[in-house]
Amino acid sequence: MNFKILLLLMLPLLGFAQSNSNGETPMGGTTTSENEPLEIKRNAQYNLEEIKIRWKKAALENCPGVPCVTAPLFTCGTNTINDIDNNTYNTVLIGSQCWTKENLKVTKYNDNTAIPDESSNFSTWGGLFIGVRASDPSDPSYVQTYGYLYNWFAAKGITVAGSTSYKNICPLGWHVPSDSEWTILIKSIDNTAIDMALTPTPQSTTAGGNMKLNGAPWNSFSVVSNNSTGFSVLPAGQRSSPFMTDVTFRAYFWTSTFNAGNTSFIRDFNNVFNSVDRNFTTYTQGLSIRCLKD
């Protein structure tokens, strides 16, 4: 709830609270004695903190008995969202799911904890077991075009090696999609897609064409795609220690789902086919992230 709106709505009650603090008779003309139960006193003589608590509780309970300020209606595909760095993302509705239309480019988790930038530390990237991000140091426009590449620890929200306490890299109300949520997306585009397919068998042989942006920055020899879903996949490539690879040729996206060993499931798009591959890779690779609405 907007604080300024809340304050304006609270002014009558704040005045009432002030009158009580000066010892005046509370609303209804009934005074309380020293021997009355505590709950009666609390009901008769409000204080500012209690008013705040009651307003917050009322808001959470759909505001019964008090003026209610509701959040603006969110329409996926029309409304945008902002991350904690105030980067703006378009949204797209595909089937029943609402996705961000661009790759993440955030530098902090949504609780304001920084995600270290390891763009220039090629030799150490593969030995890091906390969330980090990277771009292409040779391309100043890389982040603006493709967003950052993150290791899986950043996708999972791990800031201390070995921790099972997770932060969220996506904006509030959004999350890094799981393997099964990616499958729901692919099957909503291609109902013949295979649930548990693993490379070299594509999960779908056609859905990639409906999800990839056609033309640049995809390599000039790329197969034609139509992006009919508006998902707008771009070939951000990947960060492998110690290299950036596949920029303009491939796109890789993390899921939040553990596979086996030190690997997690991913989705893989390429410039030669309009397929979508369900694959897995090591946690230390740097891949793109899309967010899904809770």
C-alpha cells in the first residue's frame, strides 16, 4: 500500500489517537478505570503503533471495516515489471504462464544483496560456488542487449557456499522457473513436445522457431524463426571458464532444478534448428535467466 495514501486515510484515526494521549474521553464517551481488563483498555485507548498494526492486518484481510486501497490490476503482456535495480522488463503471456520477455540484467538479489561481477576473472570463474554474474568484457553493449550471464548458484540464490538458505534473483512475486515449468511452456507451444526428453533428442523440434527473435543479433546464417509467442529468445551464448562462447549462435537458460552431481537442467536454443533442447550442465556455467510470475 502506498504510504502517502495510507497516511491520508489514517489522519482521522491519528487525530483520535492524539486526543486519547491527552487524556480525553475516547469515542463513545466511555472512560476506563485502573481496574478494567487490559483488553478493554486497549480497545478504548488506541496508540499509534496499534493503529498501524490494525491497518496492516485489515489490509491483509481485504480491509474489512476500514477504507481499502487496492493494488493496480496487473495484466500480463501489457504491464511491465521492475527489478531491484529499477531495470524494466516487458511481460508475455504464453498459455497460462506469465514470463519476462527479456533476460535478467540485475546486479542484486531482491533483498538488495549484491551479486558479484566476475566478468574479468576468467581464470577463477569455474571455482566459485556462490552466485556470481558476468558479461562480455569486450562488448560494452552486451548487458543492454543480452542481460547478464549467471552461474546456477545465482539462479538458486546461494550467497554462502554450501548454504541451503536461498535468496531470490527475480523481482518480488516472480521466480526462476523449474524444469517442469519450462516443460509446461514448451508443451503449451507444441503439444507434441516430449516431457522428459534429453539431448540429443529435442524436447520440441518446432517450438524454438516460435520463441526466437528472427534476424540479428542471431548469426546471419541462422534458420528463419517467427517468434510468434513473443518470447524473443536472443543468442547470449554462455560463460565457460575461461571463455565466452556461442554469442550470436546459441541461447541457454537456467532452470532452478537440480539434476545429478554438480549439474542442473537447462533449455538450449541454437541457430541451425528451430528446436528446443532439454539438457543439463554444470553449476559453474554462466547462462541467461528468465523469470516466471508466481
